Amino acid sequence: AVASSTSRLFSTTCSASQATPTVTTPSPAGSGEGVSPSSTASVSSVASSSSSSPINLLRDQLRYYAVAEIKNRPYLITKNDIIVLDRLKDVQLGDVIELTQIKELGSKDYAIKGQPYVSPEYFSIKATVIEQPKGKIVETFKKKRRKHFQRRYHIKPLHTLLRVSELEVKAQ
């Protein structure tokens, strides 16, 4: 059950490469039974404020997250996060990279999902290369039965560390 729920987080639909965002909001905790009059007023005020643009609803939130696709792998990032990924060959230490392939942009209350990507005119995400270390030793053992063949290979995979320096939603 866990594997199927994680695959649903990053599913994409085939449509236009840059599409207008759609907003998803969580449903209220109560479904009408035992709801006090004050809580119905807050639900109606949320419904009336949803008439403004999805970007402005998201921009009013305090903290944002994004699901960025880097080298065909999704990474859930927030501001000041450190991303450890496979080596990027064409970058140097201190380089600033602008991330444009964002599948989802959201906060605690709202999320904008792209189809498959959110348009770059809605956000600005930049990451800085802070280190390019080698990883831990990985041992690979190969053997062929009854052939007297055994080999051990030791490698240290190369990584690139990025720090997300800017994650902002642009005003519309």
C-alpha cells in the first residue's frame, strides 16, 4: 500500500507541456454534522476568497514547497534544503542553478499541480552548488557458478550537493 501511494504522488498526465495551474484544497474536517455556526462562517469565507487567482492564494501562505524534477528524479524541496543528487558534470562550486521543471508547487493549505510541469512564470527557484563529494564505497560482487570466476568491484559514486537559496511564488 505504501508503494502505490508514493507512485501516485509523482504521477503525470500527458497534456500540454505548460498549462494553467489548478488548485487543490483540503476538505473541511466536519461534513456538516456537529458544525458550530462559527466554523461554517470560516468555511464560507474560504469559499469566497477562492474566487481570487490560485497564485495569489498560494502567495498569501507563509512557507512553500515544490516537487522539482532534476535528472528525471523528483525531489521534494523547501527553502534552505540541501539536495544530494548524482554528479552534475557541467557545474562548478558556487554556480547558481535555476530549477524550472516543477511538477507541484504548494503550501500547507493549497497546491498547484502542473500538467506535467507548472509554468515558470509563476515561481522562481534557485539552487547553489555547495559541494561535489565522493560517496561511501559500494562493493559489487560478481560470480559465475562452476566457472571459477569471482570479481569484487569497489566504487565511490560521485555526488553534487545543492542548497535551495530561493523559493518564491511570483505575484500575478
